[in-house]
Amino acid sequence: MTNPLGTYLHDHLAGSVHAIELLEFLHEQHSSEQLGRFAAALLVEIKADREVLETLAERVGAGSSLVKELTTWFGEKMTRLKLKRHDESVLGTFEALEFLELGIHGKWALWRALATVAPYDPRFEGTDFEHLAFRAEMQRTQVEEHRLELARPALLSQKGLGAAG
């Protein structure tokens, strides 16, 4: 693809596939817990953000990239294997939240970059990038709160360090 904007949007669309799959998995694995309810609520917002991104990609003639999305889908399936393998600890969930947080930060950066070029590209007219960036920052903050709740049990050894108060 020789269109840098199209490439950039494709990359973020592919990333959104991973985020959606990861949130679906977290919701499924933690459905009876607060984390599962949080994942379900965040999933709604992430899907809405993806729809905005898909619309923008269509406007610039980029659409979606099946190859990138399939590659991301496969990567997410590998992540699920790791999460299942670590069922006896919270490390997998901790790492999943960290990956999710990094992805949301990337989405925030996307909205900020597009806001910078929007005044020069009529295809972005009517898109509230300020709101999208604000929502991404709120999502990132919420994921970080959940991630930090798991830091001690995930990172301290089982040899008594995690029991200290």
C-alpha cells in the first residue's frame, strides 16, 4: 500500500481486532467477577471506536486489510493459549491488561494525530477527535487501575512476599 494514511489506519484496525478478542476472552474468563463486567463494558466502547475507525478508513479508500486482521487474530489466539496456561496465577491476566493498556494508548495517539491532519483533509469532517482522545484516555486509566490491582499477586513470588501487607 502506497498510501501512508491508509497503512496507518490499517495498522490500528488490526490492533483493534486483538483488543476486541482479548476483551471478549477476559469477559468470558472473569464473567462472575468485577473484571469481567469491566471487560464487557469496555468492549462496547472499543467496538464503537473501531466502527469510527472503519468509517474513516472507508472514507480514505483504505477499507480493512484481511492479511493484517488475520495475523492479529492469530496472535490473539496465541495470547489466549498463554492466558489459559497461566490459569493458576494472575500473570496472564496482568499481562493482557498491560497489552490492552498499551494498545489504548496507541489509539489515543491515533486520534491525536488524526486531529492534527483533520483541518487539512475534508474526509475527516464531522469527526470529534477531541472526544475520541478523551475517551481513550479514560479507557487507559481504567485499564491501568485494574492492571495495578493485579500487580502484587502477579509479580511477587508465592514464597510469602505477596502476603506482606
